[in-house]
Amino acid sequence: MTTPAIKPVLFVLTSHGAKGDTGQPTGYFLGEVTHPFAVLQGAGIPVEFASIAGGEPPVDGLDLADPVNAKYWNDPAFRSALSSTRRLDDIDPANYSAIFFAGGHGTMWDFPQSAAAQRAIRDIYEHGGVVAAVCHGPSALVNATLSDGSPLVAGKRVAAFTDAEEHAVGLEHVVPFLLSKTLAERGAILQDAPTFSANSVADGRLVTGQNPQSATGVGEKLRDLLQAKTP
């Protein structure tokens, strides 16, 4: 099935490749790209890729025992698209039906500080599009505001990597802030599920997921919202 009436979804990936000053590499989490991508591709919804700095973003979570990861990582077209992402600042948000922020710990350093991310979120959301993010991807939302200056997440149900999960992976003192705590400070109504269980939430045109296990659910909710908007 194809749905040509739906404009592309813009997948945004981190360009940050280190966990603070630990020397440990990070980047975007592969399964948080491939699983939503597979859902949208199955629905005939086009996807384009951008990153904060452009070019080839650093990858984390390169688990090729995951058959969805293996399928796309071994697909030359997919790998080519990832190796030459557009710089987010060069993107016209009007060309997209939705924006999706993939997770990975790298996002915690460059997503919240990106004026381009904040602009794209505001423009797409205020023109009727969908904003989606999974795991640490909602770090893009902590400083995102609407035109009236109010936080996008204020009063909305949101799922994101929980503080308990951050403690479980031992990075609570490495990340620059605790994601769920900060979203709550912005007025988000956190919808936490048990640690590392699938949990995706749609509140209007905002779709969020808690962790890598939630990536498919986020893709499905994003797909359903876009298809519902199609005449």
C-alpha cells in the first residue's frame, strides 16, 4: 500500500558521539531508527534523514542479532541515506508531515541545545504535523516551545527514558541532566512503565516512547496519526 498524499517524515539523529568525558562512544541507537522506519516503510510513508551536524552520524546499539537492524544495516540504500544526512539547520520544516527524534545517549548533549530542532518542532506542530520521539529522543522536547513561549510538553502525557532506567545503566552522573525529571519540570505528565518494558504514548499530535523496546509502538502510533489525517 502506498500513501502518496502523506509528506515525508523527517527522522533526526544525534551527531554527538561521546558519553560526556568518559571516553565511551555513543550516538543514535540503531533499533530506534530501524523499527519505526520499518513501520512507516510498510505503510508506504516516505522517510528522510537529518542530523544535527549533517553527514554520517555516530551509531550506538549496533545489534545485528536484531533481524530488523540486520535487514536495514545490510541494505545499501538505507546505509547510503544514513551516511549523508542533511544538516537539520538546512531543512525546511514545511516539507514534512512529521518529525521524529531517534534516541541514543548522544542526543542528551546536542538535541536540547539545537535551535534548529526547536524551530522544526514548533513549525511542524503548529502547522498540524506530528512530533514524535523515543527513549532519549525526547531530549529534543525539553527546550521546545510554542509561539506563545509555553513548553510544548506542558500538560501533555509523555513517555521518555526514565530516571530509574538511567540509574539502571549507570549513567545518571554522566548525562548532563535526567531526562524524565527535566520533562516533568517543563510540565509534562510522565507516563512511566516498568523498567525496560514497551511503552508508547500519543497525546494529540505528540507521540513519545520510553525506551528502545518502545520504538515499534512509536512508529505505529505515528503511522496511525498520519494515515488518519490523509483524505
